[in-house]
Amino acid sequence: MSRSKWSPVIASLVAVGLIFCGTIARGEELASAPSPEATANTECAPSKALPEKAGCCVEQACNGEMCINHYWIVDVSGVWLAPIQSQHYAAAGLATLSPVGQPDAVVEGVATTTDDNFTLSPRITLGVQGECWGFVVRYWRLQTGDLDSDFAFQTGEGAGSAACFKAETFDLEVTRLLAQRENGGRLQVSGGIRYAQLLEGSELSFSETGAGGNYQDAVLAKHDFSGAGLTMALQGVRPVNCSCFNLFFCLRGSIMFDSQSSDYVATRADWAGVAPTHAFNAAVSEGDANLFIGELQVGGQWNLALRCMPANAFVRVAFEYQYWCTSGDGFAAAYSFAGPLRGPVGYAAGESTGDSHVSLVGFNIGTGLTW
């Protein structure tokens, strides 16, 4: 999806979060907020900072009653990533015939290439964190291009291609604070359930008219993984001196399983000449596969305690790298040829395998509230 389509969505979510936070703050806590003099030197300190103590999950007295410190989290990020794929799915063109009647040397041809342009994608996180334990819901999706379900040969001479890439995750996590300091520094581990989908595909068409007639070739190939599994992460935040700026990192590993991971390839070759010939072949493979995802985020975060409500706003900028690796026994391949007995033949070839490697490299910019 284009950057222009996501921008209004992200802006709307941030606005809703601010309105929701402001309503709660004004209705329940604003009246009891400390005076400006009391907070003049703590603008950058977390308003919900938890005191450091030997044990976690300890009840404290609040206005004569027992309570447990906790805060809510809303985080909306724009993630720019470039997918670098290992698979090249399709090739088409013209080839000469060998003595045994099989395509031999390529006269002219084209092959699919991967789309490694930066693409904007949204990541939305909602959660609650207590003194020790917390709960987080997170969703992220990156998609580029789309594929037709049929072979729409391009008109005229030359070649045309299209690519599709989709990576999607949905997490339900339990978080555990390992360390929490009054200056806002913390170390946290989390784990839970993740659903992930990886869809890669390409289509290619080739058309040329020569003295012997018109050649038209097309290939459609795709690899699809969709499954659930486990995820675990380690996150840390460290303030830089006595300032609003913090360094942070996040390391995450996930493993998912799919009993119906699929690979599909279809090829078609047509020759319109003295004695027209046509060929169509398709192959599909389904089976067990697993997907490993490794993620790294490193960057800076600016915290600011809001004056109009007992909440913290933050802005985060980070380098991000993701590695997606599917492993399975699936493999599909199809080849089609059409042409005269003596002369070049048009060929269409496609392959898809269950072993796929994708690197996603880029950065993210996020903003949100904790209150």
C-alpha cells in the first residue's frame, strides 16, 4: 500500500489515542496532579516510573488503600523496509532447438527480478504494564503488488512482469520486567503466541512477432506460508545522562509452523504460425513447513512528560532488520514450449521452493503515549 494511503490512518490512530488519554486523565487524575513547581525539574522523567526494589510485584499503599502501579501503552509506528528475496520465480523468451528436439540455447529472454524498494508499513501496539507483569497486542503488515489469477498476455512486443510480496504478523504477548529504575531505564523480557504469513509471487509475460509467426509466453509462480507459533523478545531502555533522550534495543526470535504451506507454478506458451501450437502446464506442492523470524531494532527514544495530563509522550527512531526463513520439502516446477519444428520456440519456465530466505532492511519512526 502506498505511503499516501497509510499516512491518514496513522494520523487518525494517534489522534484517537490522545483524545482517549486526555479524557481519562482529566476525569480521574488531573485534579490530583502536582503543582508546576513540584514538577519543574522532572519534565523528562517518566510520570509512572516504578521505584527500584529487590522484589517485583509488591503492593504499595495509595491514599490509605492497597494498589499496584501500572500504566497503559499505545504505540503507532511507520516502518520503512526493503525486502531482499532469494527466489527468482520465472523466465520466458525464445530458444533454439537441440538435435533431440528440446530447447537449447536462449536466443532472447527475460526473467523476474525482486522488488527491493522501501515500502511503508504500519505497526500498532496496545498494552498494559504492571509492576512486574504486563500484556501486549501487536500487529504489523507489509505488502507490495498483487497478482492476477489468469494469464493476461500483454499486447504488442516485449515483456511485462509483476511481483507480489506480503509479510504479516500478529502477536499476543505476556511481558515481565527484569529491572526498572526511577530514571526510566528498564530491562524487559516478553513471550507469547505469534501468527505470521509470508507470500511471495511473480508473473511474467513475453511477446514477439517474427517471420515465422507470433510468440506469447507467460508464467505465474508463488510461495505461501501461513501459520502460528511462539515468539520471545528482550528489550532494554537506557537514559543518556539526565536528559529526555534514551537509547533502546529490541531482540526478537519467532518460530511458526504450517501444515499446508504451498508452492504453485503455471506456465503457458502459444505460437500463432502456419500450424499453431499451444502448451499449458501447472504444478502445485503442499506440505509441512516452518518459518523462523529474527528481528533487531536499535535506536533512540525521546520521552516527554505532558503538563496537561499525567501521561508521557515518546518519539522513537530506530534502525530495523528482519530475517525470514522458511524451511520445507515443497517444490513445484512447470515448463511449456511452443513453436515450429524448425526454428526458435517460445518457452515459459517457472519454479517455486519451500526453502525461501528474505531480508528486510530499513528503519522505523514511532510515537505514542504511556499513562
